[in-house]
Amino acid sequence: MRKQNRRSPDARRHPIRRVGLAMLALAAGIGLTHPASAGENYPDEIVVNHPGLAPEAIVYDAGRGELLIGGMRDPGVYRVAADGTLTALVKDPALTNVIGFEVDPARNRLLVCNADLAALSGARGQAMLGVYALDTGEPVKMIDLTRALPFGAENFFPNDVAIAPDGTAYITDSAARLIYVVSPEYAVSVIAPPRFLNYPVFFLNGIEVLPDGNLLVAEMRQGQLLRVMTDGSEKAHRVQLSESLVGVDGIVWHGPNTLVTVSNETNRVSILETSDDWQSAEVRKQVTLQEMASTAAMVGDSVYVLHPHFEAQNPPAEYEIEKLDL
């Protein structure tokens, strides 16, 4: 999601983050393979009718063969049927606004970024991570991420989450300009590269775990991808791109060397490919959509993007999930 100047909530666009994916055969953290399942029978367009939902994130749970979407203004996580029918998986009064979320099948967990949209208008916001049982949606834990901050921050907006093979979770905070690290035992620490803190125009968004254990992070203001080290050095290196990805929101793996990015300011979905372990990347294919999309999910080899209608004056009744030929 993009941080905005002070505007009315209904008029404000909320380009947010991130996207989930199917995991490795042992349910690690990177969607390198896409097992066949009932979910691959989703049609080319799914129309969800849920007035005021304002969904920001979409994730595919490969184990159950179903798409999940998060309600930003009607906070919760919902299962999506092929005909667009929603079934609530998580409805928790502790949730304020659901932004990015991710599935962790190996540990039967669903991790949810619990933010407060007021942060986008300058309020303090909040940085909470909700942990739920993936099969039942039952609450497991609500973690206050701000307890790990080594310095003062004006406001907080957790945007997207990625899960490493060992169960460590990494969460981007777009307002505080850092990455939270949550261990499998729920200890919280932070990665705060100096370049993040020294450039207030930075707005961290989508995040994925690289095969080598480091992170790939989208920064939407300048359309960058950043390779962030997890070795304690707090180094962040800019990935050299063949073109800027201004407004990049969600990112999701298509393979170890192939990434899908969604740019909600340009309405573009791009396929990036690297030949040097994400030191650089080329745009291999690109599609311009008729409407804004926020995030994407891989269903088999197909890309499904979510149209959240952030630009609407009032949240509409219907939201589309569109299959792309990429």
C-alpha cells in the first residue's frame, strides 16, 4: 500500500503490498513448484460480491487448492470459491485492517499483517502480526511488533509478510521503513538498513524470501527491488532493473529466477527474470491492465491478480480476481 498525503479515507487510494504463493514441496517459503489441485479449476474471472470488503491481498493455499483474500475494511481472511462465494476463515475482533498475509502449511499457520489505515494519514497506526490456525482460523497469537524497535518511530504500517523455510517471518513496515523479523518462537527483532531510514520517500511493500535465505523487497515510491541481507549486516543492495517499477505493490515467485510484480500506479503486471541471483533482472513480459491491481497469486502456472478498487470514492460491492496469460 502507498502512503498518501492527508485526504479523506474514501478518496484515498491504498496501493499496498504483497502477495502470497505456493511453497516448496516441504512447505518452505518459495513457490518453486505448483502442485495440481482443485484450485486450478478457477475460471478466468472470479467476481466476489461483498460490499465494502476492500480486499488488498490474495494468496493461494496450494494444500487446500483455494484462493484466500484479506478484507482491508471488513477485516478478516476469506476463502474464495470458483463462483466468487466467500467463506470466512478468520474473523477476529482484534483485527483492525488486514493488509498482507501468508500461509505456512508446514506449521498450519496463517500470518496476517494487522495494520491501521489511519497511519497513511499521519496517525501513529499500529504494527501487529496475527497468527491463526490455517485449517480452522482459530487465533493463536497476536504479536506487537513495535516492542523490538531500537529507536523511536512516528508511525507504523505493516504491509506484507514472507516466511522462510525454518518458519521465520519477515514483515515490511512501510511507515517505519524497516523489516520485522519474527522467529518460530515469536521473538521479534528488526532489520533496518541505513538506506531505508535515511530516505523518507521509501515505502516498503511486497517481500519474498530468496533461495539463499536473504530477502527481496519491493519499494514502490521509486519502483525499486532491494536485496536485503539477513546475516545481521543490515545491508541492502538495489537490484539493477531494466526499467523502473513505479508503484510496485505485490510480488510473488513464478520460480527461483522468475518474479511476478504488480504495479498499482501504472496498472502493470511484469514478469522479471534474473541470471545472476537477483543482482539484476530483466522485464521478460509485461501486461497493462484496464483497472488497478494490488497483488497476485500463483495458481498452478497461472497468475491471478486482485482488483481492489482503491480509487473508488466508496468501497464497491463487487471485486474481481482476474487470470492473466503471462
